[in-house]
Amino acid sequence: MEDARSKFFQRLLETPSPSGFEEPAQALVREDLKECAAEVKTDVLGNVVGVLNPEGSPRVMLAGHCDEVGLLVRQIGDDGYLHCAPIGGPSNHMLIGHRVIIHNAAGPCVGLIGCKSSGSGGFPDIYDMWIDIGARNKEEALKRAAVGDPVTFTADFLRLGEDYVSSPGFDDKAGVFIILEAFRMLAKECPKAAVFAVSTVQEEVGCRGAAPSAFEIQPEVGIAVDVWGSSSDVPGHDKLRECDVSLGKGPIICRGPSFNPVLAKLLAETAETRQIPVQKTSWSSGSGTDAGAIQISRAGVATAVIYVAIRYSHGPFSVVSLSDLDNSARLLAAAIMRLEPGMSFIPG
């Protein structure tokens, strides 16, 4: 990864974007897209769309969601502690003791997540936790926090060895970065397809951004880029119940209900032709990504997902491989370059 792009990726990761509050991160995406897009626009929900070769065919929508899981302040107790509800699905068992940022109108406020002690040894519910901001009472807490403030994990960025990096924001700013990198590659190659790179909002609360964006774009092809829920290269992982995927072995491509067979085959053939390492697996239900919303837009869209293996997703830290990000962007750009006007994606 080039040094300038690495610095941009780190800035994107360090910019908080809980669902419903993505604008600061989306501003970075807009500026990055302006360097090579024919047009950049933002819709009423906050989706940012970069357009390349708008008159081309087929119309391709690339989706990576900018929002991340977090918390929302629901109550402020008389004792000064903040009580929160989840935004998306943060992993409760990973939260205790971690630092968070409360995004208040007066400025960011640092806090720590505490909880009731559990004699049973089990993990407490989110509603048995609280955020300690060092306030002695409610009046003092209200100077630094308010009901409705979003809460994110502190955006620590850490390199682990030569290829692995850690940050809480990889789900799914890794996907956003990949589509931005593929978009930059395509801008130099002049694809026949019309390409719409979309940094979507509110995926973590029901793919609420991708659906209206797909309705507006009217794509024939939709490819989401997202992280795989849990990599299998950690102790105790049950590879019979979960798929066998690991960090550093390339992007993950699937077969299953959310994956158009023609498009899935195109991705696999592209990886083989370009000698891009990939991991192949299957997914027996909906993809759990923006591809699900794109797939059923209007009369239906040929969809696929490029996944990136991740460790500790939806927690205050996670880990990905930088080489997986680079290979995912290469695969995405190369596959789109193979699309031709009039291609049929009808199965069979």
C-alpha cells in the first residue's frame, strides 16, 4: 500500500461514524472521490456516490458501508453515569473496561465502560454496563454529555507485525477503502461499464442506506465489499460450524443465495487469470451485507460480495491483513474491466 494511501486509510479509520452520524467520515470519502470521479454526490440519507463513465454499460454499483457499531446515550443517572443502548450489534463480552468517546455538541468526551460484577462468571448485558466519564453527579455529567449522543470506541490504530493492523473501524471502512482503491484503478483503465462507488450509511441498523441508493442508481450489477464475521484462524474456532477463512490468504468469494452465479464465476475466473489469491466458501442465507438490499431493488440486481477476513469484529478492536485489502481492490477492479455491454446475468 502506498504511503499516501496508507495515511488516508488511517485518517478514515480515526474519523468516527456510528450509524446515523457518518458525516465526518463521509466528508473524507467525498474529497477522495473528487480526484478521479466524473461526478460526486450525496443523497438525503448521507450516502456518498462517485460516478465514473456514467454513460457506460452495464451499470455497476459498488457498496461499502461507512457506519460502524457503537452505543447511544439513553439516560444519565443522578450519580453521573451514562447508560446506553447499542447501535448495531457491538460485542458485549469485549466492551468492559474499554475506552470510548462520547460525541457531544460541546466536544468529544472520554469515558470508560464499567459493569456490575458477575458472580456467575457470565458476561453482563449491555444494560448492566455504564460509561464512567468522571462526573460526580448528573449536573456535572450534563456539561459533557447528553441523551442522544453517539458513542464510539477510541480509534486506536496499531500495526501488528508486517501485514496485520488493528483498529475498531474496519467494519466496514476496510470495504469503503477497497472500493475507493478499485475506483482509482478503474479511472486509469477506462472500463466499458458505468461505475457507481457508494459509501453507504446505516448498514449496521438494517442496510438502510443501500436500498434507496440502489433504487436511484438502477444498477444491473451490484458488488458489496464487507468483512467476514469471524475468521477461523483463532484458537477454539469450530470450522465445521463456521467457514474456514483466514487473514492474509486473500479476499473471500462465495456461492449461495445472495450471489449471482454468473457474477460469482466471473470473480473466480478473474482471480485465477490475474493470479490473485482468494478463499472460496459458501453462505447458506442472506449475505448480511448491503448486497442483500441491492439484490431485491426494483426488478432485481445481479449481486455478489467480496469479503475480507477479520478477527474480533464488532468489538473495540479488530484485526485485518493489509495484503487482503490490496488484493481485494485488485480483484474488484479487474473483474469490472471484464464486464461488457449486453452481458447476461440470468442464471442457467
